[in-house]
Amino acid sequence: MSDVPEVRVSCYGALASRARTRSLTVRARTLGEAAAAVGLELNLHVVAAVNGERISRDPEVPLAAGDSVAFLSADAGG
């Protein structure tokens, strides 16, 4: 398990309620694993920002130790 990086995950808005957390550290190799660790699924309604830069809903995006992942609702706006 030591080869699986530790990443910081934050959830915002309604996703914080769905994930039952606002922020925690998880072990995940990909965005999909990080989402699953907090009970979310990347889809049309959920996107992730990696290190405040890259926005994606691709579950195969690789993560590295120390990365920060923010899950956001893609439904914002009007």
C-alpha cells in the first residue's frame, strides 16, 4: 500500500454533504480512486480540480503524493 500516494481531497457545495466530508487525506492512484474514497463518481455533474489547475472528469488521471484534489459540482451557473 505504500506505493499508493496520499492526496488531499476537498469537497465543495452539495458534494460535501454527499461525501459526508469537506476535506481529508486518502490514498489514491487516480482521480477515480480519490472520488470513490469519498463516495463520489466523476460524471456530467461532478468534476475535479487537481492542484487548483487541471479540471477533469476523467477517472484515469494519475495522482502523485501531495496532490490536492477538489471535487466540484458541474451544475453551477445558469
